[in-house]
Amino acid sequence: MNAAALPLPLGRRPSRMGLLAGLSLLAALIALAVGAFPLPPAALISALLEPLGIDLGRHAADQSFVLWHIRLPRVLLAALVGGALGISGALSQGLFRNPLAEPALIGVASGAAIGAASVIVFAGSWLAALPAWAGAAALPVAAFVGGGLCTALVHRLARVDGRTAVDTMLLAGVAINALGFAAIGLLQVIADDEQLRGLTFWLLGSLGGATWSALAVGAPLMLLVLALGPLLARQLDALLLGESEAGHLGVDVQRLERRCVALIALAVGAAVALCGVIGFVGLVVPHIARRLGTVSHRWTLPASALLGAGLLVIADALGRTLTAPAELPVGAITSLAGAPFFLVLLQRRSARR
């Protein structure tokens, strides 16, 4: 029997998925309107319709500039990053068969952070001599390469007798994360005041650097993860039964593990490269998705993407408005909201035991 033919419960209704999509779209429209420079609904709609040749005449030139050059790329980046982190969290929990797993467990986040932090601390004067476009690209490229190298190292350490041991991968990821953040701590010690400010803000996560060029680089990578992730749903559902049972049902478990790790690394590496470390989205969002539907990955994966997109858009909007014109790092907001959720989750699991 092939896993693709498994009669697993679908556990979702199209109307429920449509409702999540509608709420995410509503969150995006609200985020476009709010901020240090608010856009009234009439001006927002008028500016959005202007490229279509529909001139309602309800917006000014500065409102159009803020929407198209500042606000819209930022909201789109928040939606893509949130969706990528959400679906990578669902993939992580499905791969490790543990609801407390998150994408950072395979070392990609700490690796990306080391890459970016090294550039900030050691390459400041060197970057100033480069063309503007090259200097702007150096930080995300270093972060992406660092995340990829750490993920490859974790995967290599988890290879036992030609097979990938998931439990060994988990332990290797924990060790690599510890080493990575220890290295970042050392970089913070030797950084000067200006480097330390940039490093601290970047490590807390920020969407303030969102531009159309950044979207052009990161969007294809994250869209690839969002497109390919749900294709693994039936195999991950079979994996819930155990590796041996999934193998008997026709699932190539080793190939599935490699694909999951590759997609998680791609999603988190691209997200961290573009906006720094944003915690707890990959941990919290899949739990919310399962509460709204079922444990079937055919529901959890796309629902986690939609929820992650909507929640990060809302978190970023709060960061831009609560202390306007100053700005709170979006990673700090997600951590402040996610940490209590995690503690409640641990308490409930302990109570069930």
C-alpha cells in the first residue's frame, strides 16, 4: 500500500481555510494603513487602485510613496517570512514527531546569526568600499551561507551507517545552537558601540529594511518552500505512525527527512538573512493550526503558512505603532507573545502526564 493512497482524515473544510486566508488578507490591509504615517482607508484604496488606471483622486503623492515604496514591501515581506516560518515549524514538528520542536533545532538560525554577526563586526570598513548594492547584499548572503553550513554540519553529524538518525540530528542541533550563540556572545563583547547597536537590533529581528530588491531575492526561496511543503503532507501523516510503519506504507523515510531538512533550512535561512532572528513563530503557529483543525498535515501545513503570515504581519504592525515614531523589533514582540504560550503548553503536557 502506498502512502499516497492512505485514507487519512482530511480534517479541514474549504470554508475554514478560506476564512484563514481572509483574516490574513484583512491583517495585511490593516498593516498597510497603520504606522507612524497613517493612511486613511479612502487614501489606501485609491493608492492601491492607481496602478490599474483607476484614479479615485483620494490620495496625495506622499501617501502613494509611503504605500508603494515603504509599507507594501514591508507587509509582503512580513507575510512571506511569517508563512515560511509557520510551515517550517509544522515540518519540524512532523519530522521529529514532537509538538515542541521548532526550526531552530537543526542549527540553521544560529548559523545564519553567526554569518550576519561576523559581517557586522569584522567587515564594516570593507563593506564601505564596495558598491552600494554589494554592501547591502553582503549581510543576507553571509547569513544564508552560515545557516546552510550549520545545517549541513548537523545533517552530517546525524549520519549513522549511511542513515540519518533523527534523534542524533536533534542533539547535534542543540549542540550547534549552543556553540553558535556562544560565538555571537563573544562577537558582542568585541564589537564597538555602533556595531553592537546594529548587532542587537538585527538579532532581535526587524522588517525595517524591507525593500523591493530584498523581496526579489528572498521571495522566490520562501515561495518555493510554501509550494513544496504541503506536497509532503501525506508522507508526514504516515510518519506519525512511526518510521517502520511509514516504510511499510511505501514512504522513503530517509528521502522524506532530507527533503524536510532542506525545506526548513531554506525557509529559515532566507527569513533570517532578510530580517534577522524571529523566534517562536515556528513553534507556536502549528499548535494554533492544529487547534483550529486536525493533526493531519494536509490541514496543518497550509494553515500554519496562513496563520504565520497573518500573525507576523500583525506583530510588525504593532511594533510600528505602539511606540511610533520609534519602532519595536518584531522578534521581541513574537518572543514576548510566544514565550508565555510555550510555558502554558509545557504545563499542560506535564499535567496530562
